[in-house]
Amino acid sequence: TTTTTTTTTTTELLEERIETVRLHAAWVIGTAVKNTEEFYPWAIEAAVDDNNNKGVVVTAVSMSTHLLETCASTACMQKALYALGALVRGNPDATSHFITLNGPNTLLETIDSMASKSTTIIATPETKRRVQTINAKILSLAGDLILFHKDDNDNNDNDNNIQETRVLLVNSFSTGAWCEVVLEQTLLGSTDKVRQAATRLLHEIASACQHLNPDTIVNDERVDVLLKRAWMGREADDDYKEYTTLMDGILNAIKHKPQ
């Protein structure tokens, strides 16, 4: 009880006006909750926000999502993602709640905002590094959520909730905008981690990306040049082998996607 009360108090700090306080609160929550099933129900436990939104019912998941939406700095975004990932990974109920909050769209908007942060003239190397890290974490989170429910569903054939959640996840992460972003990061991502996370996600959603054309991907000369440059001299690496295997699966899924 004491632990839960302490964590609940920490969650309230996510709504503080001072960003550094919110940042550290997110880090504490992520560390406390990560891989601890004891906290799974707490992630969606309803509470009343008496600080900023009088009478509004909130949860740890909703406040972490809101923190990601309102962070002014990339450092804050990283901590918000850390907390959010700890709350929803491996937690089907929290994942369903995250979907109802339109969380996938929040993640997409965060990736979109990263593009402007990394291309501005005043962007420092540290900012660019943080942007790359945030993009990789978002793509990894999306892929992990889908894969968890896929694997879990394989072992729980009678659990309709798990299957329904997976369908909702795939639908949420395979909108036209999401498919375009994931494809771009798969082919043109600035680091190995970004490309790998994007490729794994695209492998799970490709058949649902209705407008993707495999010929466009294969025939894009710019992509061919950039990929050769990215993997030059590392063709024997396990990461490269995984990448090419997943890409073959992606192209096959797009070719044979339901009409």
C-alpha cells in the first residue's frame, strides 16, 4: 500500500508546471513500474486531477501520454516515453486504454515534431542524437505492443480481448500517415537503430498498409544508394541479415495484401 501510494503521489507530479519536476517524475515511474506486474492495475487506476484540471479523471497512462504531448524539450520527451513504455508494455489493459486515448496518434505527432527539431539550423549534435533516440524508442514501442499481443494471442486462442487489442493496434499504427512514416524510417532512417525498429514495425503492419506499392520501394534509386552506403562493408552482420529478411517479408506482404 505504501509503495502504491508513493507511486500515485509521483504520478501527480507529472502534471506539475515545472518541466524538470515532470521529467524526474516520469523517470521514477518508469523505473518503478518497469517489468513489475504488481503495478499493472495501477497503470489505469482512475484518479481525480485536483491540480490543473479540477474534477477530471486521469490515469498514470493518460498523464504520461499528456506529458509527451506537452514536453518542450527532447530530454523530457525521452523520460515521458520511458514512463509510458513501462506502463503499457506487457500490459494488455493499459495498452487498450492507451489506444482509447488516441496514444498512437500522439506518438506519430511526436515523430513529426522531431523532424523539425533535427533539421533546424541551430540543432546541436546532442539534439540530433536525442531526436534519433526518440524516433527509435517510439518505433520500438509500437512494434513491441503489436508483437506482444501477437505472441500472447498464439498462447491464448480463446482470449478474444487479446485478439481485439491486436486488431486495434494494427489499425491504429497502419493509417496512411503511419505507414508513410514507418516506410520512410525503414528506408531512410538516420541510424541503424531507427531503421531496425522501423523495419520490425513495418513487417507487422505491411499487409494493412493499403496504399503502399512494392514497385515504388524497389525502384527508388535514392533508397538503393542510401541503403548500400548504410550497410557498406557490413553485409555479413546479423543485423543486415535480419534487415534483408524482414524487407523480403514486407515486400511479400504488400504484394499479397487483402484488397
